[in-house]
Amino acid sequence: MTPVELSRTVLRALRAAVDAGELAVAVPERAHVERPRPGGRGDYASNLALRLAREAGEAPLRVAGILSARLAAEPGVARADVTGPGFLSITLDGDPGAGLVRDVLARGERYGHAEADTGERVQLHVPYELRAVVVADSVRRILRSQGALVRVTCDAAPDPAWGEVLDVRVDGHGHPPDPLPTLRPVPAPAHPDPLRLGRDAARWALLHPAAHDRPDTGDGHLAQRETNPLFRVRYAHARTRALLRNAADLGFAPDPGDVLAEDGSHPLLGALGDHPAVLAAAARHRAPDRLARHLVITADAFLAGAHTVLPRGDEKPSAAHRARLALAEATGTVLAGGLSLLGISAPAYL
């Protein structure tokens, strides 16, 4: 069961409790599930009971108890425990990591995207400023991934160099007659000129900081070293592709299995599982920086265990190696898809 499927399962349990008269609340559109924090139990945790307690007029522990009983009866759920002040700790049948990896590989770079258009129409307006246009361009891509159709307008026609170097576009220009939702991130500095960094580094420099932070457009974004987050993300992607090539040379292929939770891979599985929720939040808050920072977390979690993927010396490829290789392939897929939404390339060789 993937995190998206588990979220639907939690909502189904809540709906059953409401229909049975056990709880009097409105069923929300989504139930947030995440990997448990250090020291937690189970495969996933949810704070839904805490969120609904006030509306239900019940103590969080009672709401959690009702939901845990309903959840434990759902197919694919081994058990649901109540922990702390009212958290749901959910243990799944089988290995949730293997199911997650299969889901990522099946969806490819569209993992975390909406299945179909939602019918939502969004119009964004930006001032005539480089960073605002780049942020709007990435927000358009992210919103589109969530099924929305987006139109972006600007106070004036963007400088042609912005489109040539950074691959940005707007659909119209001029001051609109009616107020529109306007993206106004802190402007990019005029010096040093971000355009000299080229498309990938310049876009990262303008998108990685939060909108209220002043971007750094220095040459550090071009450095191929660990202190450069963009390099780590692109290097992690290239490393996943190199591992697949090397494994093919050794005569084995990726195969998700029941050993994916070994060797400290929980942080990476958590990052992959959180990816759909991060995309949804980035779309909802018009914040591509959330996606950029999540890609750094994903890349760092992968790099910490990349040395365990291939057999060493005379060691023969095992089921564990094939499972780790599948996890590496899924990681590369998520990194490539995320970079694409930021308008940044993901080379297979770096």
C-alpha cells in the first residue's frame, strides 16, 4: 500500500465511523500520513484524530481509538495503534517499502502527479522581475502536475533573454483590469547577474530559497562539490543511473523485495513516500522552494546508503542487492521528475 492509498484508507475508515454515528465531523479531502519520527512505531503515522477532536467535541484519544478500530479492519492494515496524545501509528501487511518502490517505478516521473485534470483553473500575475517570472513558471509546472490549468501574466513582456536562457514564458502581459493573485518573491539581485549561471544553476538559485528570502546568485551554484545542494541532487540522480549500468554489467536487474527496510533505508523510503504530499503542498502554497528542499533531503538520504547497492569483491548479487537497486532506480526517477518541475535538467552522467 502506497502513502496515497493509505491516506484514502484512513479517510474510508473515518467515513465509516461517521456513517455509523460514532463521530460527527466533516470528512476532509485528505488525511496526512508520514513516516514515524525517530522512536515512533509502525510504518506510518497520522495526526488526523488530533485535527478532528475539537470539531467532534471529543478527546483526541477517543477519536483516535475509534479510528484505530476501524483502520485495523481495513485490508492491507496489520494493526493501528494509538500513541502519544492521539496519533495513529499504522502497521501495514507485508513490506510497504516494496509496494512504494513498485508504485514509483510504475508511475515513472509522473509519480505524485494527479491522475487526470481536476478542472481547477488558476491565473497568476507577476511583476516585471526575473525571479518572479521564474517562480511563476515553476509554479505553473507544479500546479499542472496536480491537474490544474494555469495562466500566467506579467506587468510587461519579459526580457527575451529570460526566455532564451531560463526557458520561461508568460501567457500575456499588461496590468490586468481586476486584482489577481500576485506572486511577489524577494527580487533577484542585479549583480551578479543570475543569467550568467545558465539555465539550471540560475533557476535553482532563484527557486531554492523561500519567497521571503533573498536569493544568492553567486558562483557557488556552479561548484561541483558537496556544499552545493544542486550538485548533490544532480549527482545523486546520475549515481542512480550509474548503479543501474554497473548492475547490468554484473548481470542483475532491480527487483523490489522484502528487504527494503534494512540498512537504514527508512529515511529514503520516507522521503519517497512524502513526495506526492510535497508536490501537493508546493502547488497549494505556490512554493517551488518546498520541492527543491525536498529533493535535497531525498538526494542526501540516498547518498548515505548508495555504497550498499552493488555487491563488493567476490560477493554474488542477492535479493537484497536487487531490492536496493530498485530503490535506487525509484530515487533517480523521483529526482528527475522533481527537477523537471523546477525546469532543471537531470543528466545521467555528471
